[in-house]
Amino acid sequence: MGHVQLVPLSEEYLDLVLEWRNKPEVRQNMYTTHEITKEEHMSWFEGLKGDSKRRYFVFEVDDQPCGVIGFVEIHQASKSASWAFYSGDSSVRGIGSMMEVAALDYAFNTLELNKLYCEVLEFNESVIRFHRKHGFQVEGVFRKQHFHDAEFWDIYRLAIFRDDWLRCRDEIINREKGKFSPGSTYEHKFVMTDDQVREFAEVSGDKNRVHRDDKFARELGFNGKLVHGFLAASIFSNVFGTLFPGEGTVYINQSMKFIKPIYPNTELRAVFKVDSKIGRKLVVSTLVYNAEGLAISGLAELLVPVSLL
């Protein structure tokens, strides 16, 4: 890594920043997606002067401008702020991580914040995963809050606290590759049988006819009776506790979205991908595929025993 620094945004950088801001790959992930005019840009810059709640910087590597980092809604009383960034030179290897670390260090060391948060549109899944990899946690979802490309989209709110950043900073920067490192994957094929569906109905009390009666399920538009969603998703607990990571693993959290119906006695494939690893804590994408494609998607948070690391 070269020498990095945050340089306060000044007039000499404005043309370059406007060029970066108007790149299609940057605009498409912003609340404001139109091409910004020079007049709009200058008006925005003038509005920053004397505004103690907003600070913008050009991020430099070895004295070369590479991106923009902005802090807004800075509240000294509550020691919190929101932030955002975008890179201007994607050819610099690891630029995203360098900017994220620099922003977090500035927020907690220079601004002396207690909490830093951001908002990400749901279709920008890679950035949501990226922030989580650096210690952020999803603390809420604003449902259908933003209108873009003729659709309403969720807005994810993520945050990190000073104590959490100080605790995990060195590990994130020097994260070792290897077992359960970010990007590690595991696959497991399985089948949910008629007997398992009947047993789950008895144990759970969910005796909905859609799980027991082929004719009834077809009348509702399905190809036959369905496997309970939570029964199919129980494969996550099965794998986590016995195979990947293995015995002693403890669930902290699990989100799930049921996308396609799952039928008994059909081959299924569960796919697991580690999104982040901080100490003993893993964040893992959990996916189930059937013959038609993705049937269940979700995200798990796990606490892994030291003996498995």
C-alpha cells in the first residue's frame, strides 16, 4: 500500500471530481442519478463553505487523486455522522478497502465519533457486503423508500461503532487468507422427502393443506404440495452445526427470502459463501437452488469455536 491521505476538497479538484461523479457506474448507485451540470456542482461546492456538518475530501494514494470521501450530518453532541465514498480511479488495486479504512480512521480518530453510518440501495448488494466485510452491521431497512428505474427499492442502513472498529481494525487490515476467510465457499446437495414434510408438519403444527394435499396445492397454482420453507432452510443449521464450519458453531442471526417453491423428493443444492470474518464471527451468504434456480436466499451470522479456526 502506498502513502494515503485525505485532502480537503478545494477548487483545484472540482473538475476532476465532477468527471468522477458523472461516471455511469457512480451515478447509478446515487439517489441523484442525472448527469450533474457544472453549475449544479459549483452551487453544491459553495454550499459546503461554512457548513460544519459536512466535510468532503479527495482521497490520494502517493499524491495521486483516486476518489472522494464525504461526511455529512456530523453531530458533535451525539458523536455521529453519515458518510459515503466513490472511487475515481478503479485501476488502483484495493482502492475500495484503502478508502474505507481511511474514512473509518478519520471518523473515529479525528472527528472522535462514536458511530458512523451509511445508506445503500438494495440493488447495490456488493457494497452492502463490502461494508459488512469491514465491520458494519445492518441496523435497519427502509422498505420501498427510493424510486429508481420505474421501481421502488429498499434502502439499507448500516453502521459501525468506535469500539467495534478499534477492536477489529488490525484484523480487517491484516486479515489472513485461509479457512473461513472471506470468499470461502461450501456446497451441499440434499433432498426433502415426503416423510420429512409430514414429520415437520406434526412437530411445527403447520398442517396447511398446501403441504399435504397435491390437488389443493395445484388449485393454488403450484405443481404439487410444497416443502415448508423453514424445513428446506433447516439445511443451513444442519450444515453449520456439523459440516461448515462444524460442531460448536452457534447461530446469532439469519435472514431469509423465499423466492421459488420447493417440492418434496427433488434434488436441492445449498451454497454457502463467507462474506466476512472478524475474530470468531462469520457472516455467511446462504442460498438454496432447485432445478429452476435460486429458491431461498439469506444471510447468516455465526459464532465459531476457536478450535475450528
